[in-house]
Amino acid sequence: MWSPRVLLLGSGELGREVVVSFQRLGAVVIAVDSHADAPALAIADESAVVELTDPEALTAAIERFGPDHVVPATDAVATDALAGAEAAGIEVVPGSRRARLTLDREGLRRLAADELGLPTAPFWFAGSVDELGAIADHAGYPLVVKPLIALPGEGQSVLLRADDIAAAWRRAVSAAGHITHNRVLVESLVEVDDEVTLLAVRSGDATPTQFCEPIGHRHVDGVLEAWQPLPMSAVALDSARSIAARVVTALGGRGLFGVELLVCGDEVYFSDVTVLPHDSALVTLRTQRLSALELHARAVLGLPVDTIMISPGAVEVSYRPGSRAELAAALDVPESDVLLFPAPPGAPGAGRSRFEVVVATAPAVATARDRARKASHALRGSPQ
């Protein structure tokens, strides 16, 4: 009887959606999180509260539940426990090496640039404020300073002058929260046309990597806008897929990878890769026959995947609560939907909305973006 056991590490709001995706495919899902009120714990077949960054506690939980697959849904995981699970014959998807690189942006960037020869913006790593200053003196301004681990845009600063260095260092090293890093990534500021998420799906070593249509995204005044498809030249699209295929093949394993790229005309630069894509991929809830979360579940279980896009669409993600009247106004926009996610456990302001997601579709992506923007403004009660 088909009933694979999936141990999901991380049980937030998106984790809850992943649980549902696995259950619909007949899997038994064990949700584990460090917080007792994590949303996915309530709907999983089995659950446990475990400190995910504690190697001994996590190893004990893996041994107790005896899963067929261990699936990290957060970066805050003890990677030593994942490596131990692999050594014991349990499949970690997409693999302990990939999970370890999630916590090591330096190792990931060196893999991409030095081992694979992928094009990137010029970069350096600094281990102190003084090293950051020396890099700035050598490379010149402007520079982008990023934490070694954080959500896209989080903890990031643009250095325009020497007076910015100390503040940029503090912002970057404090961004990871649960993980301490005393090194930062420094990049030359590259002029780009678009920031792109290319979703790459691997359902097995014997099957070729499949790609979703590219997703463009940008952050403006604390709001994330993403849209699919992003128009790209044939040359740039081929380059993007080649870069994505090479990096996910090097990482190995199955699952959905969010490959972050920078595009300028026909030029494409590698930026990052995530096990599960971030909020920009929420646009696939309406644009694709199978959402990013459903594709991930299928790929983890080694099942056939379908990356077909059924409609152009756009999403706007904001981070404030709204009223019923604002919600009604947003839903009045044609082909729009609104998803409200509560604050994660222990977060400041828990009980209010963690983020609000507006998704809109249309025959053309430009119209979808206009609809998402109109609905998002209505939801925030702000003028367009």
C-alpha cells in the first residue's frame, strides 16, 4: 500500500500548505517544529515539538518516527542530524549537503563561481568591520552587503560611502536571528533589468530538470511584487536555464529549487538558490496547474511533475493587518484572491497578520500586475 512517511522539519504557514500537498498524494506526514503552536502541527498525521537546531534532539526525533523521507522546510535545522539520517539510509530531500549550503552562502557562492564557473557579480567575504572597509577601499563604491543567511532583501544594505560601513555590518550580521554569522557577503552593485526566480524541479536522477516560467520580482517600500511570466530574450532564458540546471545538478537530490538570478539584457548572473522558494513563488498558486508547493511534494516522492503555466499572474505581499472593509475592496478586483497568514510563533505582534498575499490573474501579465497592485492598495487602505 502506498503510504510513504514524510518527516517535515519546519511547520509554519507555508509548511502547512506543504503538509496538505503531501497528504493529497497519500503520504503520512509527521510535522516537527520548535514551537508548539506552529500551524502545520495541527493538521499533520503526527507531530512533535523539537528544537530543530539541536542535533541530538533532532536525531532522536528522526529515529523515533522512522520516516522514509526527511524534508527540511526551514533553514534553522541541525545539518549534522540530517547527515546522520542519510548515513542510516533515510532519504533527506534534497540532501544534507544542500541543507548545509543553505546555512553557508559563502560555500554556495564558491561552488557556483569557483567550481561550476557560473557568472556572478564580483564578490568578496568580510569577517569584520575592518575587512569590510578594506574591501570597500579596494573595490570602490557602490557595494551591496548581504548576510550569509537571510530571506531575500533581509539585512541587506547598499554602501555608498565609508560612513555606511559600520551600520551595514551590524545590519547584516544580526539578520539571521537564530544563527550567528560573523562574516558577510559583499558584491559589486550590478545594474540589472530584473531580479528573477527560476523554479527548477528534479523528481529523480534519471529525469531531466524541468523549469517553470520565470518569475520576476522586486521589493518597494516593504511590499514584494512578483509576476509570472517575466519576459526574457531567448538568449537570456537559455542562459538562465543552463545556470539553474548546472547548480541544482551539482547540489543533487530531488525537490523544487528556487534559483535566484540577475538579468541585464542577454546577460544572466547567478545569485542564490533555495530549497523551497520564498514568497515570490506564491504567484504559482494561481498561475500554474500545480503550485510550487505541489511540485515540491511530487518531486520529493519521485512522482511525475507538470510545470505548465495556465494563466499569467502577479502577487503582492505586504506585512500589516487589514480590516474587513479593506479585504472586501481587495476581493472586488477582478480575478483577485487574498490569503492572510498569521504571525509566526514568538514573533512581535503575534495575533495580527504576518503577511497578506494578493494574487491576481489576467490574459496578459501587465494586466495581472495592475490588478494585483490595485487589490494590494485596497487591502492596505492606501491610495493607488
